Amino acid sequence: MNRLTFLKNLLGAGLMPAVALASPTDMETEAQRIRRELLEAWVMSEKMTLITAVQMPADSFDFRYTPEAMTFAEQWRHCCQFTVSQLAVRLGVSNPYQARELPKTMAKPEVLNELKVMYTFVRQTITTVPDAKLLEMDDYLGDKIPNWRLLYAMENHLIHHRGQCMVYLRLKGISPEGYLGW
């Protein structure tokens, strides 16, 4: 049993009195907690995204429900490029798409590979961005937010497109697998 759990049980109190007695090495910093929570969220996001993307047959990755809409593959391509570019610019990290551009038309294996590349980039960014940069306030949509919230905004953007892709699946007669929960 770790010291915080022992003290909490011993005192029969909430966590706050136990934290006051614990040494700083036992306590998670704000940046560590944020990183842990972000990594947990992005691991689940990757799992749900890959489940959704894999369900579309390879010969339907060029499917679009109307001429103006993005294809199924373009939805994912957009997610990869937008997420990576936003994080790179705002957090000051290297953008892997700066040196290479994704093709406009992508086959299923290419899309799945790029999704994995994007999620690897996000995890690496969460892990390596300096604490000060992670906690720094920055402009976002006319407001100021801490940079760590940008990672949740990018996940929300992915959720939006993942939902669109689920509609694409239904239009092709495929019942999307359900969400796994958190």
C-alpha cells in the first residue's frame, strides 16, 4: 500500500488531509496529472478511431455521400494534418508533415498508417512538451486557454470527424461498432 493510501485510511479522512502530510515526491505535479489524463484520453481515442476506420471496406475509402463532401479517406487525412499542424504550431514542436505532404487520394492501408503516425505524434508531444509550455495560456478562438486544453480541442475535432465517418459506414450498410466508454 502506498503512503497516501495508508494515511488516508489511517486518518479516516479525505485525500486532502493525507496530501498535507505526504512528501512532495509522493504527490503528482499538475503537469504530470494533466499528461497522464491526456495520454489516457488519446489512447482511447486511437482505439475508437482505428475501430471505426478499419470497418470501411478498402474499395469504399473513396466514398463520398455528395460531390461536395470529403471522401471517407479524406476525412481521416484531414484529421491527421489538422491535428498535427495545430499542435506543432501552438506547442512549438516539429511538424512531420512539413517535409512531406499526404496524397489527396489515400488507400485504406495508407490511411490506417497515417492515423497511427498521428497518434504516435500526439503521445510524443504530450510526453515531451515542457511543463511551462503545457501550462502556458494562449489565444484560442477569441479566448485564452492553457495549452493542454488544445489537446482536448483536437480530440473533440477528431470525435466530430469520427462521427461523420460512422455516418459514412451506415450509408454503406455497415453498422458501426459501438463506443467502448472511458
